[in-house]
Amino acid sequence: MRIDRNPVVVYGNVNSPQQAIHRSCDELYDKISREKGGAPQLLMFIIRGKSSIMYEIVKQYADTVKGVQSQVIDGFNAQRKGGDRSYHANLLLKVNTKLGGTTVTLQTAVTGKNVPTVLASKRIDQ
């Protein structure tokens, strides 16, 4: 997997009506398609504060209009937790999952077969 360290950035106005926000999202999507040579795998949105309205508008656009994975981040939270490794690790786990990545794999199959397996352990003191 090649990591592109030059993201496409488009700024929108948080106080805009839904149609204007969708136009900004279209602008972002089209700009990525042009500059990177294809449709994006993931759109990441950094919004100001925990706005459930903005979250819903952006997710609705990504999920139903374009059918592309998206991640919405509270910009204040990301800055405030800039040094919080667990915050960023959890964010990256979510992004990894959305892009179809695998977080953990076993070197050898537990069952001897290549089938999904759920392991549970019983406490000895029970």
C-alpha cells in the first residue's frame, strides 16, 4: 500500500446550508478524482466541535450520494488530544477497518483449517 503524504484539502463553511455543504463535498471528491487519478477510498472530514447536524450531513453525503467510506473527526478533540496516543490509535483502527484492513492475524490457524474462529477462555477460579 502506497501512502500519499500530500492530501487534497478543501475548506467548507460550517454555517452553510446542507446544499452548500454537499457542493463543498462534491468539490473535494472531484478534486481528489482529478489530482489523484481516481475516486477516493476514504473521505476524512475535520469539523469544528461535536456538531451532530454537520456529522449527519457529511455522513449522508458520503454514504448515500457517493457511496464512499468516511471518517468525521472533531477538530477540537483532535488538537486537544494531540499527544494522546490511544486517541489516535483508536482513530487509525477505525480507518483501517473502513478500508478493509486487517488488524491482527494468527501465524498459524488454531483449528488447523482456514476458517474464521472465535476463541474464548474460561477463568480457572470459576
